[in-house]
Amino acid sequence: MARFPTSEPEILALAQAMVSGLTDNVTVYAAPPVTLADLGNLISTYVNEKNDTVAAQAAAEQATATKDEALQGLVDAMKADLRYAENTVDFDDDSLKLLGWGGRHAKTSLEEPGQPRSLEAPQQGDGWVFLDWKAPVDGGAVAAYKVQRRERASGPWSDVGLAVETEITLANQERGKEWEYQVIGVNKAGEGAPSNIAMAVL
């Protein structure tokens, strides 16, 4: 059984096919509840409204483009006057507030990251270990995490990975040893405090 179409092009194509079929087969379909003339008029009404909608959409797009162009012109003019005002009063905040603007914000120094939290090694296998942890709750923004390892429990720490997310999978880990891992948040200001230690036996 055929299904009634749902898209506009398919509906219009079926309507036009029906008009053609009703016109060519009057003896078979002598008295449809919607006459051939009425069906044709409904098609014409829809096509006209569709064309009007397309024209209106094109006009709206043009109007939006014209509005955006006008806004950009306004923005450019405002920025030019604000640059002039900033240079004229040497970025004096009180003077610039007369224009609804403001002076330069005082630079804030970047802090070292805080301590990463809740380091765990929830998955490990033959020569690999998966570590995850939580970001620090204080300190400066973390640019990356340095991952370190040492042989339990007194060996020197060595760098074994770098992560930008709060997880990492380390491959090619020497087997048959007990390893301890820690992570350290780093940014341009320096290194933060090391996380807690997680142990893995590979």
C-alpha cells in the first residue's frame, strides 16, 4: 500500500500526478469529492504562496546582510573614537567612564597550578597502565600535566608522560616491578604541587 508523502516536493508531485490522472480518466473517476478544478486551484495557491515565501526569505536574508553591514560600520566607527579617547587621556579610567568606557585592567600575575587530586590507576595490563585524576581546585589554570614514575618506594622520580586532559595511558612500562606514579600541573608560571601517589604492579 502506498504511503502519503511527507515532503513538500513529493506532495506537489503527487498532486500534479493526480490532476493529470483525473483529467485523462474522467470515465473512471467521474465524481471525486474535490473537483478537478478545485484541486488545480489549490495547487496554484500553494505554488504562489511557496514562491512568495522564497521571495520573502531572500528579502529577509538581504535585509539581515544590510543590517550586519550597518552594524559593522557602527562598530568600526566606535572603536576608532574609543582608540582616540584612550590615547587622548592616556587610558585614564575616570575620563573614559565619561564615554561609558573604561581604562586598562591591571595585569594579574599567573599563579602556578594547584595540586591535582584523586590520582588513580584503575586499569592496567601487560606493560601498560591507565591513570586518571581530578583537576586542582585552586591555583592558576593548568596548561598540561606532567606524569612521573618511580620504582617503589625510594627511587628517583622520572618524567614518563605529558597530558592535556586528566587521564593518560602509559605504554611500554617495565614489567615485574612495583611502580609509583604522580602527576604535576604545569603552566607558564611553573609547576604545582605533586598529586597523591598511585601504585601499579605490571
